[in-house]
Amino acid sequence: GGGGGGQGGAGGGEQRLGGGGEQQPAGGWQLAIAMLREAEDVANVHCFSVAMRACERAGRWQEAYELLDWMGRLGVSPNAHTYAAAVGAHAASARWREALSLLERMGTEGVRADGHVATAALVACGRAGECQAALDLLTRRMPQMGIAVSAFHLHAVLRACAGAGEWRDALRLLRHAINSEVSLDSTFIELGLDVCARAGAWKLALRLLRLLTSAGMPLNERMRCSAIAAMGRGGEWQLALRLLSSSRDVACHNAALSALRRAGQLDAAEALLRRMHESGPAPDTVTGRIAQQLRATARRHRQPSSSSGEAVDCARRGSSG
């Protein structure tokens, strides 16, 4: 890892910093590095950390890595704040391998990692869609480093797994989170319900809804729609209708219509469609597509199959004979 930073030939990393790449107005990370170069003889870890945070804000991961090498040549030891900013700069560009290598480097140098560093590394994995790497960091490496897991950490890993389409791992993480002692927030629960909707995990969706209620957090319409979709994909159309009862959101109604169509509850679906036309919410294009699917399904149900038609013909021929 490391993005190629730090092997100094003539000139060293401090000479390369700020050079190359696109030209930007002086200021921000470039100004911070220029000031650091001017004060190199007296620069301490605080000075480098300030420059590192400027690189983090600009997402300049290569410069962040080279700053660490520069510190090593000067004999300045980075601390947890320096490393947190360096990992954060890598996270902004989804450089997850380099971010994780910095965690290893911290351990080698005897710098204790904290929650901020772990968060930045998890964000890097999340933005890259690296579910397995994020799960390993959360469940194995963070406990080894003595870092307490927070709802934010869980959310970052769940987003990584969802972004990679790793639904089995995402559901496993959801179960782990629900059974843990971490206080889950509404942001995590909303994403969790979306995962349940895509995977048809209706029982897990119910557990998340109970957590939401017990914590006194409101159920927003996005959460409701996801929960209805989870019930529908799990064949629990009665639960889907119960969740819909107090909603005026068209997306939630569409999710309920899809649940009824999947379950073959055509009469209930037609009744819900009539109610939408009469008292709202007003149907949209998605409602129209679902209505077409319902009509096609109804026509198929009304038409006798070819085998039943042949049986009728045989019966008629037998009676006439």
C-alpha cells in the first residue's frame, strides 16, 4: 500500500510535496505544506498534523502519505491525530488498501489507534464497496486494538456491504448489531430496513421496527416504505397493509400494491387502487405499471389452461358418444 509515497531519492518527499498534478490557487493544503517547508527546522508533530488535516480536507492522499515519510526523515513521531487525518485523506478517495496499511503502520510504530482512525478506515472501505475488508476491521481488528464499536462504525460497514450487493453479509451484520449493546440510531435503522427490503428479510425488519419504537424514535416514510417492501417480498402482505394504514405516501402504497400482487391478492390490490383514485394519494407512473401487471395477472387467472381446455373437450366428446 501507500500509493508510492516515501522512497526518497535526491530532493526527498518534502521537495515533491505540492508539485505535479493540477494547478490550484495557493491556499489550503498547498499553503499548509509551503509554510511547513519554511519552518522545517522547528516543525513538530502539531505542525505536521495541521498540514495533514489540510490534506485530509482536500482528499490529497498521496501528499498525506508523503508527509508521514517526511516526518520519519526528520525524526518527528506522528500521533493518533496525525494518523487519523492521514487515513481520512485516503478515505476521501476510497483508497482502502492504503488506509488499512496505515493502521498496520500505526501498530508497528506503537501509536495507539482510536475510534477516529477506525472510522476513517471504515469509510474508505465503504466508499470502495469493500464489504469483507470492512467486516474484518469491525469484527476482528478493532477489538484487537481495543476500539469500542459505535453505531457510526456499524453504519459504515453496512453501507459497504449494501453497496457491494453482499446481502448475506449485510443481514449477518444487522443481526450482530441488533444483538449487540450498541445503541443504534435512526440512520442505521433506516439503512437496515432498506437492506431488509432488498433481501426480503421481513422478520429482521420487524425487529428493527421494534427497536425504533422502544427507543422512541419516529418512523419516517422512507423507513415505512422499506418495511412494507420487506414484508411484501417475504409474503407477509397482511403485515404490509397494517404498516400502510396511516400512510399518505404514494411510494409506500406502491410497495403495498407490489406485496399484494406477489401474494396473488388481486381483489385486495384492486380495492387499494380504487381507494388511491378516490381519496389519495394520487397514483404515479409506478402505480400505473403495477396496475398493468395486476390486469395481466387477472387475465391469466381468468383464462383456462390448455390442459383444462383439453379435458373439457374430452368430456364433451365422451358425453356426445
